[in-house]
Amino acid sequence: MSIIPNFFGGRRTNVFDPFSLDVWDPFEGFPFNSNFRSLSDQVRSSETSSFVNAKIDWKETADAHVFMADVPGLKKEEVKVEVEDDRVLQISGERNKESEDKGDTWHRVERSSGKFVRRFRLPENAKVEEVKAAMENGVLTVTVPKVEVKKPDVKSIQISG
């Protein structure tokens, strides 16, 4: 895991960027915080909370906007899909930390735990009242149907003269 921030990570800051609701932290990845924990504590903490960065793909088809989120190991009861303010899709969830029994010796903890929240501004052509979600094999698929675009009526005008 790198503790050097990725300044060229490809985050776009365009006002029209559908991912613009993501919160950008300019100090993300730097090995310090207000509690001044040791570097090893911070690295271990960031390893176990990396689930916060749930990976989500968004594709647009002729009929819908389709979001696919990798949520391995979660049950559908542990994931929430909501539409806020008629135009913001929010996908959230939580993976609980493995319980520790006294006497257990952990040699490595790589599976992430913690909460995640991802938000996407939906375009005007989204039918927010018909959103559907399904989960299979650790992938959450959210389908947002699109409003049919009505072609404008064209009326031919006779030219006199």
C-alpha cells in the first residue's frame, strides 16, 4: 500500500461530472491525522477501512443507466440503495469487522471492513420512480430506466409564391 497521495488519480472537477458528489480530501494518503497515531497504526487502519472505496461501474445503454458495485461478502440486507432529492442515487453499506476471540493470533488482516457510501447525480432522463436493484455473486446491479425521448413533431410548411 502506498502512503504517497495520488495527485494524478484522474479525479475530475467538472461541474457536470456525475461523480462530483464524491468528497475529495487533499490530505488523503498522507501519514498523519489529528490524533498523531503511529505510521504503522495508520497503515493498518487504512488497510482495514479500504472498503470505503467500493468500486462501482456506471454504463448507459439505450434503455437505462446501469450501476454495478463490487460488494463481495455482503448480504443484500447489508446494502442500501436510495434516491435522494429525485436526482441523487446513493449506494451504501457496511461490512463488520471479524470478531476477535481471546487467544486468537492474527497474522494478517487484509479483508476490509467498515462503511461505504457512494453518490451519483442522475441525469434528467432517469426514471427515478422505477429504479430496480439486484445482487448476485457479490455484485450489486442497480438499473435506472431512462425516459423515452419523444421525437419532435415536424410540420412541413407550404411556401407560397
